[in-house]
Amino acid sequence: MQFQAVCFDLDGTLLDSLADLANCTNRILQKRGFPQHPIDAFRYFVGEGAKMLMTRALPENVRQETLIEECRLDFETAYRECWNEKTVPYTDIPELLDALHNYKLRLTVLSNKPHEFTLLAVSQLLPNWDFEAVYGQREGVARKPDPTGMLDICQQLGLPADAFLYLGDTATDMKTAVAAGCFPVGVLWGFRTEEELRDNGARAIVKNPLDVLKLLN
């Protein structure tokens, strides 16, 4: 069928946010006397929510639930102060969004970033486009790769899942798209590899944001 909407992951797909996520997390680790990590390590720490980010960043021998939760709360407090120091849309994302608007495709976002920060990032860094549904990780809703958030978007827009292109940069995103019944598109400008995306269900791979337009023709 003809696609009618696009659902984007946020970090690693629309926004290059790795440096801010890394720097914020490293500040928390430093404050508590734990080793810090190079920015590239965070490509495999992020993508499954703030709790999993802190779990992966902490040394294995101290990963108790109480400490992880304390660090998660620290992260959400600290991130309010530094989330937009270096975060910007990827090159060609504005042009892609303009083109999708011209194609009259409906735009949405589904992220494992906490809901508060997802809304903030979209409203402040992507203000020129009408995203009809923007969901981050919400209390009481299972995070990706559970398809619940994607199915909520389908219901809100009144569209079947197979009317959506789903763009993401991680295995989590591809699994979400497959589970929901969307068309999974893996993007290579984000945090993970083509192999990971293909192994987890990507039906198309794009190297540049504007390559997405080829899928519409």
C-alpha cells in the first residue's frame, strides 16, 4: 500500500544527541567516583531508556537496583541543564522533513528518551514541522521494542501500522517496527551498524536522510 505516515526514532535518527547524553552521564559517574567512558561507547549504551543507559554506564560490580535508580534520577535532573548544549538535527533532516510534508505524509516520533525530554527536544529543535504524535518513554507504558507506543500512534492518527514507514538506528527500533507491523527502515547516520539493523528486521537501509524519499517512489 502507499505509505501515509512516518514514525521517527529521535536520538540517532532525527537528532545527533550523543555528545550531550555522554557528557551528562559522565558527569554523574565522575561525581560518584566511577570511571567515565569515551563518547563512542555511548552508541551502545543509549537507545533503551535512561535506566538502561545508567545500568550500562556503571561498573558491573556496582549495578545494584538502588544505585541504578539513584543514578537515573540524577541523570534526569542533570539532563535538564545540558540536553541541548551540542544536540542538533542531523544534516539533511530539515530537508527531509520539508519533502515529507510536501508529499503530505503525516509525521510522528516514538522514543525511549523520557517523555518530558522527547517533547522538549522536538518542540525546541524541530519547531518548523507538525508532528501529530510525539511519545517518549511514559510511565505505565512498556518501552520499545514493545509495540504499544507505536500502536498508540496508529490509533491516534487513525491509520493501520502498515501505512507507516518507521525510521530508526538501532535493533530496538527495527524490532519495534516489526512487532507493530510497520515498514522498518534502518538509518546509517545514527549510532549502530548496518549489520545490526538488517539482522533485526530492516527491510530497507538508508545512508542519507534524503534517500528516504526513494522509498516513496
